[in-house]
Amino acid sequence: MADNVTESSVQSQNQLKKITVLVGSLRRGSIARKIAKNAIGYFPEGFEASIVEIGNLPLYNFDYDDPEVSDVQTPDEYDEFRSTIKNSDGILFVTSENNRTIPACLKNAVDIGSKPNSEVAWKGKPAGIISHSVGRMGGYSSQKNLRLALSYFDMPMLGQPEVFLGNSPWLLDSEGNIVPEDTIAFVRGYIERFAELVSSQK
């Protein structure tokens, strides 16, 4: 009986949809990271979502992927990151806004996953985006710039409603949990729709 339970458990693990969560902030206590942790908890059964760190990725340099440059080796961090993206069933981006655009760490990750041209890690991966800001705009410029970058990779994305979380510090309690019930319902609904999008992909 125990063997049957173990086998069933293994099969269940193999069927999990893997979601990579990328946070556009390197600060350990960032609001984006706290929002991401809340969002992870909203995924339905059958999904496994986890934050993949991007702060250790060296700045992108095309020499790493240029076949004509033989004396430069591709960083191991690039290979590991690209493999993680390729093995994901979907990507959830949770980001703040820096100077009206995408935080540098997140743009660097996007660039790394976009090469080499013949093997783009992002291609066809369903993407969800949650942006926030301490002001009322909710990271509008950041999200729009990120959508523009990702559109090049033929990534299926949800349309309306988009998730812009304005006045974000006041949405969280001292433990980092989202407090307003309408915000919880809104973000949870988005995550559930994103999960449906991921499940619909072949």
C-alpha cells in the first residue's frame, strides 16, 4: 500500500505546472517581493510557483553568445537561468517602476533569456505581470515597457484587467500580507486566470 501511495505522489509531482516568478527588485524586503509571495499563495492546486533570483546574473554582453567570439565563455549563471525559464510552464513578473521604466535587474534578465537568437528561452511561455508603485499609478510605465519587450517573444498574455497596484505600501500589513479584501480578490482572480492561460497551452 505504501508503495502505491509513493508512486501516486511521484506522478502527482510530475504533473505540476511550474511557474517561475521574477521580482523586479533586489532588495530583500522589497514591496514587489512581498506582493510576489502573496501571489504565489493564490495559485490553485496543481501549480508550483517559486521566486527565481536574478540578482546574481552578470550584465548582458552579446560577446557571450556571439559565435565569432571564441575567447569569452558564457557565464554558468546564464545557462542555469535559461534552463530554468525553458523548463517553466509560465512566467509571472512582479515589478516596481524605476525612473518610468523597467528596473535594470529585470531588463537584464529579459535580455539574457532572449539570446541566443536561435534558442530564445522566453518563446511561447505564458506571461503574467503585476506592477506596483508607492504612488497611484501602480507602476504603469514599468508594466507597459515590460509588455513591449515581451511581445517580441510571442508570449501569450492576459489582456484586461491589468494589475497596477497603486499606493502599495498601504496594501500590506507588518507581516507583508495584502490586507484589503478587494485587493486580495482582484489579485487572486488574476492569478486564477493566469493559471487557466497556462493550463490551456499545449
